Amino acid sequence: MIRTGMFVIGIVAMFFLGGAPSQISIADSEYDPFQPVQIITSAHGPDQNGPVIPGYAEPLPEGPGLSVNYINDIGIVDDPSVLFADDFEQSMLDEHWDHTWANRGESRIIHDKIGVHSGGSAYMARIHRPADGPSSVGARKFLLPGHDTLFFRYYAKYSSNSELYHGGTHNAASIAARRPDEIYESYAGVYAKGDNLYSIILDTWRPDSTVASPGEMAFYCYHMHQGHQWGDHFFPSGRVLPGGRELFGPKFVPRDDFTPERGRWYCYELMIIANTPGERNGRAAFWVDGILTGDFPNLEFRNTAELKPNRIAFQLYTHNEQITGDVTMWFDDAVAATSYIGPRTER
Ligand SMILES: [Ca+2]
């Protein structure tokens, strides 16, 4: 009876929160994801004027965020919470982004209708395969000295013919923390020790051709309890490669795993909340089209408050020889902020 009552409350809560009933899952946890019923619009918790609460593990917002105040994102860069915005309309990739690169591929502004979400231009990342070495393209923005809570929203589309395989492949956006004098470092294969690095990349995971390309969406994460030197993959359902869902503690809410369709735009948003040093109250989450799709609490990223999320990026990378043709992604309408952004409000 108690669970039935909670379920009914949950349906009502999801209606007001704008979430999808398919997200409901209470079978695997004693945590009641529907109480308290409140919409949290930032990491400040219920008190918008209060201090940022690291790892705030109450329900996260869904649907519109601060973007609701800026039709078509016009003026959004002036919002007090917004740190950076680029709709790629000014065709100045190297001036807006601090570091761009293209090895065995292309990284540039395009104006083709197929790759533009808004306006007349967007950012294209394309890796050429096969190739005589790793293919790597991307663009990074530094947000120094950093922010304990960081959200990164953007629109992205995979080309219809992109055949991705993993591992040795990364595809989409990331948030990373680096020492300021090491802001350019990739540090692949380096353990996160609490004072040197941590990161999340919103990858997909496709082990073989029995799984549809680009594969199921997952966070590729470097954190203090990662299972091996190459980091972990976190899936919304609670699967961890390597490891298990116990990593996320008793408040973890499993959700349906998600495979994006190629050839269509989605609005993605990443969030990272750095933990209080000495406590496992860090959190990472992502949204698809304004629906909370993956939420991973109980994380420990750092043992010093000095190491803050301070770098965002788009990237495509592979050295996987299963990928035998070019892979293309388009990105548009990027916004980074210290509170939830949400999809564009379009008129
Ligand atoms: Ca645009």
C-alpha cells in the first residue's frame, strides 16, 4: 500500500515536473524519488539565495530552466548564471574557443542546412577513418579558475551513416577539472587521485554490430574510485563498466538506458557537482530534451576544494579499428552555466 501510494504521488509529481512516466522506477531502491515534491532550479537547493550545496541529492529539475527567460537563447549570455554561450553564428571558432584541434579529421564551422540547428551555422566535428593513427578533433573552452557546480547544455546530431564502436572512442561533450597550469592535459589512463584531475564525457557505448549505432548513452568518468586506469562508464540503469551500481549509494534511481537516433537533433545537458573534500556528495547527471536521463550521486571527485570543474569541450576521438568510415557530429547552441539551463525556448 505504501508503495502504491508513493506511485500515485509520483505520477502527480512527474506531471508537475514535466517528466516522462517511463522514467519511473522504484523497484530497485528504498529511495523515494518523488518526495519531496519540489522543483530545484540550481545547486543552491530550495533557497536560491543560500550557499551552493555540493552534491545536493534532491530531485533535479526537468523541462525549462533559465532558458525560459530567453526566447531562442537571445540574451542568454547575459544571465547572471551563464558563463559562456556560442550559437556558432559568428563563424569564429578559434576566437570563441580556447583550444581547437583536428588530427585525421575536420573541426570547423559549417553552414550546410543538414548540420545547423539554429540560425545559419553550427560546429562540425568529423573524424576520418580508416587512418594511419588515432583520429581526434574537438574544441575546448576554459572556465578558469573553475566552478564547483557546472552545467553544459548543447544540441547535437550524429550523421545517419556514422558507425561508431567502442572502446578507444569518445564522442560528444565533456566537463573536466584540471589544475590551472595543466588545463590542456588529456591525462588518458591517469588515475584520478583527488588533487590532479576528474572528468565526465557523455559517450555512447557500442561493443559490436548487434547493437545499433551509436550505442547506448553513458558517462565516461574519471573519479577517485574508478575501477581501472581508463576510467568507468556509468549507464542510467546502474550498469558500471567496470564495477556495480553500489558506487552510487542508496539514493541512486535507475532509469531506462537510452540510445539516440542518428540523423536527428537532441538537446543534451551535462551537470557535475564537485564533492565536499572528504565526503561522497559529488554528483553527475545528464538530460536529453529536458528529461533527466542519467543521475549518479554519491561520487567523490576530489580531496581539495581547489580542483574545480574548469573546462568544457566537444570532441570526437577514436583509435578503434572497427570504425572503417568517417564519423560526423554536428553541435549547436552551446551554453555553460552554474545552474540548470534547459532546452531552448523557441518561438
Ligand atoms: Ca547556430
